[in-house]
Amino acid sequence: MTDAVIKCESVYKIFGANAKKMLQEASGNVDAKTFQENGCIVGVNNASFEVAKGEMLVVMGLSGSGKSTLLRCISRLTDATDGKIFIEGQDLLSLKNKELIELRRNKMGMVFQSFALLPHKTVLENIAFPLQIKGIKTEDSINKAMDMVKLVGLDGRENYFPRELSGGQQQRVGIARSLAVEPDIWFLDEPFSALDPLIRKEMQDEFLRLQGVLKKTIMFITHDFDEALRLADRIAIMKDGIIEQLDTPAKIVLNPATEYVKKFTEEVPREKVLKIEAVMDPVDDVKNLSDLKVSKNEIIENVAEKILTQEKSVAVIDENNKIVGTVHPSKIIHTVFGGEKK
Amino acid sequence: MELLKKYPKLFQWLFLLVIFFALCFAIDVPETYKFIRGQAEFIKDPNQSTYTLFGAEVRYYAFDTLWRLPPLLGWLPIWVNDSLFFLLNEWMPMEFWNEDLQEYRTRPLVLQITRNITASMTFLIELIREILLGGSKTVVAFTSWDWIDKNPWAELPGLPWTIVAAGAVILCYKLSGKGLAIFAGLVMIYISVFGQWKPSMQTLSFILVAAPLSFIFGLSLGIMAYKSKRVEKALYPLLLVMQTMPQYAVLVPAMVLFGIGDHAAVIITMVVAIPPMILLTLLGLRAVPSEVIEAGKMSGCNNWQLMTKVLIPTARRDILIGVNQVIMVCFSMAVIAAFIGAKGLGWNLLLALNQLNIGLALEAGLCISMIAILLDKMSLAWANKQEDYFGNLTFFQRYKNTLFFAGAVLIGVTFAYVGTFLFKDNFNYFSEIPHNKGLSFADFWNKGVDWIWDTFFQTLKIFNTWLITEVLQPMRALYLRMPAVATLVLVIGAGYIIGGIRSAFTVGGLALFIALSPWWDRALVTTYMATFGVIASCTIGLTVGTLCQQNKYTTKFMLAVCDIFQTFPSFVYLIPVMMLFGITDTSVLIAVIVYATIPATRYTIEGLRSVPPALHDAATMSGVTKFQRLINIEFPIAFPHMMLGVNQTIVFALFMVIIGAFIGTEDLGQYILKALSDKKGGGKGLILGICVAFIALIFDNLIRTWVEKRKKHLGID
């Protein structure tokens, strides 16, 4: 892929005094247990993947799975022990400090779990902070920051201090700050985990709306599988530093690669996650179809009732109204109630 | 056997005590032993043994090595002294330009450096002092005495007291609000009316120089320690010793290097005030959440921006608490530094105490205490003040404080000008009320003291005699009766049982240093006085703290009282006890007890308060009585924190014991006082100070190690 914005090639991050030496001796075959016995902790174990322009990759894993470490390697908040990371073709690990700062000032934005706002600055000043660090004139940076305030819907609160805002509002500031320099790459480290469930849902919707407008290249970290399914173009599931599976949500739900991934997918209500596209059959007999046509991008839940009232298979169409597949009502029943579900 | 397995620690302790007492009884007191000629006294006596090491001849009374170790480190103070002397007077002579003589003169490098520092300090102090009080030395520094004689107008006039008072009130109002502003106004009026203006301003000018400098150095060193593990490791032991070394002891080497006077006092104040600033800076920077730092980095901050725009502002509160500490240390040093000739309130206090004029001392002490409270509240208010948004305020709202102050200056100057016509005899009461023209209740107080003496003399004397003959003397004898080897075994054994081999080595090393120094006996006396003080303080503190903790209001009240008492410079405590008990060991001990009870009470309350409410509820639901809850739940959980209080109590008690030498004791403090008036006392003072610090550090190490283990065991943070 030439348009890969982020590209990782067998990235390792191992904490400990003689991590480098141990890694060389292991020659690519890293076993977390033997490392631990020697006083090293494996954070990221042989991660290789690409993120295309405009794509949202969600990295999902429980605490201690190395997902945040992976993100910090790619933003170079920590240096990877081994491997190669390319940002738009640039070798990240070979960058000098100055170049790295330039890269962060212009290309990267990051949102943090605990918001990480500066307590001594107002909302507006917090958002303008990266701009001012960059050396942009105060007036311009304030204007730009004001646009951002409006974008995340905090108008009227721009002169509040972080201590005067609720968690959801604080994270809006965090989001606005990370977007202020108009970065191409957007890192979000469990941005909604510290919020109440209802606020979280609201913020996810807001986030999807923003992404619809902005179309950034995104790496999104979460420990919430439902959140991953809702937001992701592709999901990477991590365990003990290893990426267990990296695929689209539908494929992960339908074909979990390992027992570990299966544990997550088992409880997922498929009709709420899968699109028609994921369960349709190839077209074999165009004539023997009912009159109903459904878009391939519909979530099953939304059209299930309609399909189930039909007796024959239903045509599935794409954006151009072309028939690309068929769905028989029994398939829907099978998806929702049958399958490998216990 | 089963008991042994169940309580292994208990048996270890028992075993240790058995050995200790066995040693005590096995080693007899040598017939020639007499306390006063404990060991090395640098006097010539044919009964003494001598040895020479590193060119220093050490004389000492030889005893059985098991009874008292020979002072193998006796050469150290002499050597330190000689080295200082060499550094100052002989090392690296160089050519320096002499302003007065207008020619190059050969001078040793260190002497030149210290003289330059001294000169700049003197200049700074004079500058501020003359802004506050008037004078011409600053102008002289830029011109000459001749020039001043020809131009008598060029003298700084000095701010009228009304302006300084108004400034303080406005600042307090801005920082905290009405309450503090009123208090500031009252303090200022008190100072002025009672004729303490001049010494107060002298002390203030001293703080205005020492505190900012300490802040800058402390902050920079704190940042360096934050950035580099190596710097931190190098600083850490120094910080520990400095925090436990009596401030009083640091005066001596400073005097050798920088002479006597305000400048030397400023420099030594900085030495004492910088360590807490470093610690709090480090603490504050460490407490900045890692995500905030990462946010700064991802915003593209370089190292400088990260430090100045992210780390320091986020750690603002801790750093300002550091400033509070710096100010308080500076203030208490400003008082103690009177011993090496710093002018101001401390000087007056010292004079009054020397003349046994308790009334005058009381007035100066009251003044010191009030300023201490004011400074403490002001700097705390600054630390706790949250920033407000100014963008939408009008010009007047924004600058109203500045405008008010400008108005106050105008009015003050006008008053002072009018005053020159109004008052006769060259006294302008609107500018400054001279010391002898202010109100004074000194006579009243003195009469009060006389009355107390006349009325209660018999009672007090009986109490005094009883305490000395029945409690203090036997206790002291017991301490001195311990053979050095037995004490060392006890200390090392305790270290081993509590903290393992590492702790044993640390405390053993510290104790050995004292044992090999020439002042083991004196150290024992210091320890005995401190022990007595600590036991009494802890008993009082524990009781008072526990009782007060039962009620929300008393808790609050008691903590406020502790806050206030803690701000008083330790020296002030000597005044009332001298008033009541005269010049005896009892006075010192009572001052020690009063002073050291503060941390004991505070930590007891804090410890009990830190017991989680859920546990409270759980206990109540199990149907315990209040007393059962206290014994079974609250005390065990609060105990580690309370032990930290004991630790503080020990440090406080030692400080006070040392200061008590001023009244007259026979411990290390007395020697420090002697070293102050000894031309060659620099080395002695330093080693004596280190000895006191080491006594504190032995207890500190044992208690902290135990507390950490216990906390881990209980799963508290």
C-alpha cells in the first residue's frame, strides 16, 4: 500500500535494563515469560500493520495488553526497542529531536484518557496552546482556537478553567486542542473511558460526526469492545503485547481468529453490529427474488423485520442500485439466533 | 517453640535486650571516668593520652575501649578547621583589583570569592533596608563618602510606615480577602505603635533578600534533580542531613567563611532554606500527571517550553508551598542569626534575654510571632489562590490594587510631610516611631514576672528540685552508664530487626561516627534530654490529639493552633519558660516539650482522620463501642502515620535541646555555643552539628523503615 500513513514493521517495546540485548538473543521469538524471569516486561511484541489515509484503526485490549504502549511508540513518546515505524514514509525512529518536534507541531494530535488539560489555562488558552508553542501570533491562535471551541460545541465557556468543567466538557477541550493544529494523524488514547456511560455514548456520536467532516487518519485506543465495534474501520485486538487479530469489525465478529478474540465476540449482539453485506450470499438466481431491496450498508437490526416478512430471498443493492447479492430470511434468523452462539 | 515461630520479631527484640543489658553489667565504669572530662577536651592535662593523625594532635582521656571508644575522629574538626583556614588564607593566591586602593593586590582565591559574595549580599540588604528605613550607604556604593558629604540631599528617605502598612494590607486583601487584610493592618499598627518598626524592617529586609535567592537556587536545583537521577542521588544525603541539622549549628562554619553580620546570616539562611525548596520542587514536578507531560510533548514543546509552560505551572501549588517553607525558614533563621550579628528583631530579643529583661523579650517575641503568622498566612494564601480570568475586566477592576497602593503612597507621603511640621524634636510619628518613643509594657511584664516569682517561687522550686533530682539526674546517669559498645549493639541490632542488613549498616555507621567523635558523652546528654522531651510530648500529643479528634470543631481548632505554634521561630519558646522557671534544665525541657508536642498532636489527628470512613461504618455496624473502635480499628491503622509524627517530634525536640544551650545545658548545644565564640570553632561547630543530625537520622531511618514496611503490610498507599 503506497498511501499508508502509518506503517509499523515488527515493532517491539520491552521495558527493562538489558532489553536490547535480550531481544537480540531471542532473535525474533519473544516469550513474555522468559523475559519476565530476567526482569524485563514485554510491552509490544512484534506488531506489524498499516493504517491507510482516512482510516480509523481501533486498537482494543484489556489493561496491560500493551495498547497504550503501542500508541506511545508510534507517537514516539517512548522509543520502540526494535522495529521500524514510518509516518507518511518518514522513518520515525531516525528523526532527530528537532524534526520530531516539527512533526508533532504539524502532523500529529493526541487526546488523553485523563484529559491532560493545563490547570492554569482557560479553555481557550488550552486549545490555543499548541498553536502558541508553534509560534503563531496570539491573535491568530486565539481566532483559530475560537473556531475549535465552536466545532466541539463549547461556545460561551471559552473563558472557564478546566476545574470548572464536567468530564465530558473537559474531554471536548482535549479534542479541540488536539485538532487545533489541523493534524493529519489523530491519536486517541482511551478518550472516553473516564466518562459516564451516557456521556460516553454522546461523545462517541460527536466523535463520529467530527470524523465524518474531518476524515483524519486515526488510531483509537480503547478497552471497550462495543466502542471498538461502533467506531472502527478496522480493529486490532491485543493481548500481552501481541496483536491477536486485525480485521474489520464484521470479520472479527464472524470469524474470531483465536479463543481469546472469541471471548469478546460471543456476547456481541450480531444484528446490531453486522451489516447486510457481511451475511449476504452471492447472486445466483436474479428472477427468484422478492420485490424488497435493501442496501448492503444497512445494519441487520434495522431491516430484519422487513426481510423476515418476505418469503423469498431479498436483493441486496449497492450505492448505484446494482444488485450485488441476496439474503434469505432464514439467513437472518440463523445470524441472530443460531450460529456458534452457545 | 511455637511461640517463637508465632512472634519471631518479639524474640529477636528480647534477645537484643538481653545482650544489651549483659554488656551493660559486664563492663564496669572505669574509676577515672568523670562526665565533665568525658573524652577529648582540647586542653592540656598530663593524664591525657595523645595521638597525631593528618598533622592534627588529638588529646583525650583513654578508657577501656568497650566503655568509651577512643576519639579516632578527633582530628576531623581540627583538620576541617585547618583546611578552611588554608583555603581562605593560602590557597591559590591571585592578583585582584582593589577598588579602595586603586591597585592590584594578591589575595587567595576563596577569600576573594567569599568577600565578593559578602559584598554583594551587603549591598542587596542595604538597598532594601534603605528603601524601607532610609540611609545613604547604597548611594555611597555607587559614588563615595566625599560625594555624599557634598550632596546631603542624596540620602534615601525611607518609606513612611503608613505606606508599608497599606502595601501589606492591600497585598493581603488581594491574596486572601478581608480577614487577612485586617489582621495585616493590626500587626503593622502593633509593630509601629510599640516602637518595633526599625528592627522589624531590618528583619524584613533580611528576608526580602534571602527568600528570593533561596527560591531561585532551590527551584533550579530541584529542576536539575528532577531531570537527572545522578544529581538527585548526589543531593539526597545532603538534603537529609541539612533537614535534620539544627539551624543553630550551621551558623558556626558560616561565620568562619563569611564573617559576622547580616551578609553572613543571609548566606547561611540560604543554605538552610534551599533544601526544603528543592524537596518541594521535586515533589511538585514528580506529581505532574504523565499524561499532562505527554500532552505538552505532543503539542510540540521543546524541553524549555515543557518546563516553563507545562511542568512548572502545573506544579505551581507545591512550588509555592515550597516558597512558604522558604519564607518561614528564612524568618526563623533571621531570629537565630542574631547570634552571628544579624540586626533586627532577633538581635533585640537576644539582647533582652541576655539582660534577663523578660518584658522586653516578650514584646520582641510577640512581634516576631505575629510577623511569622502573617508571613505564613500570606504565602499560604498565595499558594492556594487559584488564577482568575482577567480578559473581561475593565481597566479599573484590573488595576485597582495598584491604584489603591498608588493612592496610599500619595497619602502616606503627604502625611509624612505634614508630620515634619506637626511633631517637634525631630521625631516624625507619621514616618517612623522610634524605639524609645513607642508604647511599651515591658515594665508591666517584668512586674508580672516578679510577681510570679514572689508568689509561686516555693511551689516552682519544689517542682523544679523534684524533677531534677528524682527524674532528670537518674535518667541522665542511666544514659551515661551505658558502655559505648552496648549502645552500638543496641542501635545496630534495632536496625537489623527493623530493616535488615542495610538499615543495620546505615544506623550503625551513623552511631559509630558519633562514638568515634570526641563528643560521645555530650551526645548522650543531648539524647537523654531529647528522649525525655519526646516521651512527654508524645504522651501529651497522643492524648490531646485523640481527644480533639472526637469532634469536628475541636479537630479544626487544634490543627489551627498547631499551625500557629509551628510558625514561631524555636527561639521564641525560650521566653515564657525562662519567665516561669528561670535558668535551669527544667526550662529547656519544658520548652522542648511544648515545641515538640506540636508535631505529635498534628500527626495523631491526621493519622486518625486518615482512617477510611468505610472502615468506620463497617466497625460501627459490627456493633463496637466508641472505645473499642478506637483501640481495634483506628489506632492500628493510624499508627504508621503517628510514628512519622514521632519522627518529627524527635527532630523538633533535638532542635530545641540544642537551642536550649543558650539557657545553659551540658550537651552538644553548649559546645556549639562555645564554638560560636571560638575563632577556630568552624570545624568543631560543623562536626557537632553533624553529630546532632546523625542522632536524628538514626531514629529517622529506623522509624521510616518500619513505617514503610507496616504501610505495605496494611496496604495503605
